[in-house]
Amino acid sequence: MTSKFIGMREDKGTSVCNCGGSLVYQDEWDRLFDYYDEHNTPSHDLVYNRIHNEDNQPKYICDKCSLEVFVIPDYALRK
Ligand SMILES: [Zn+2]
């Protein structure tokens, strides 16, 4: 399965994949975001980091080619 990383600034919500399929927002990502946001994670970029590092949960998955799109803080992308 292929995956790609984009920065938070580049994240414009659901969009069209390069293959022509749709990038579908993952309910599990939404659930994790709410959980971390409510449980002492002080900023949204740290929430994004945890969802990637601890859960390895993509934010979007293409409904056609199964590309997994992970969204991480912009500073993490440059590493
Ligand atoms: Zn695709």
C-alpha cells in the first residue's frame, strides 16, 4: 500500500487523488483527534503528531487506489 505525507498547511480537506479517486476522510482519525484534543494534548500540531506516531492512522484514504495520506505538522515534514 502506498502512502504520502503532507503538512498541515497543505491539508485542504478531502480532495481528488492523482489517480482520479476521492480522498475519503477517516472516521477513526476524527475519533483520535477528539480524544487527544480532550485529553491533555496542548496543541493541534501535537495531536497530529500523536495520531501519526502512536496510531499510524492516515487522515484520508483514496477510495480507488488505496493511497494513504498522513497529515503531520509542517516542521515534522521538513525533517
Ligand atoms: Zn488514488
